[in-house]
Amino acid sequence: MKLKDIIASVEGVLVCGESHLEQEVKSGFASDLMSDVLTLLEDDILLITGLSNNQSIRTAEMSDISNILLVRNKRPSQSMIDMAKELDIALAYTPFSLFKASGLLYAKGLEPVY
């Protein structure tokens, strides 16, 4: 599933990472616990999270995740945006809850990590 289709499916807004819009995303992982994210060994993942701070960007960097979707209408801070741009991480947000965004994306064919 392309990132642009993911964002459209959850009525999301892309904040940065326009170059990622045509990128294929193989699977999604939803968590607010960054320690769980650090255990992932998959490629081409979308991180779906409500954790709207620099820790989510740093965790994505360490896990080689290049796409983050913030839920519950949480808007990234300017420092998050700056860091995401510097690390070439696409950052978007949706008004939907973690549960609803994950369910919609699963129904559209985005596979779970496990």
C-alpha cells in the first residue's frame, strides 16, 4: 500500500516527507510503547502511535522506520518536524483513534507486522 493511500484512508494530513508518498509500505505496527517498536526487525513499516514527541522520531530512526502516523489528532511539534525532515522520515497525523486508524488500514489491506 502506498503512503499516499494510507494517509487518504485515515483522512490524514502529511506534515513532512512528501518524497515518501509513492513509497510502498508493507506493514503497520501500532504502539505507544517505544520499547515494543525497538523489537521490530521488519522493513517498510508504518508506525502508528499516539506518542507525539521526539522519542517517537528517535525510535523510528533506530528501527529504520521511515513513516510515522500520529493518531488522536495529535500535531507534531516543530522540533519533531525538524528532526523528521533531517532524518528523512515522513510524518502525518489523523483525527482517528489508534484503534480506528489501525482497523481502517487493516481493512484496506495493510498487513500487521505479526
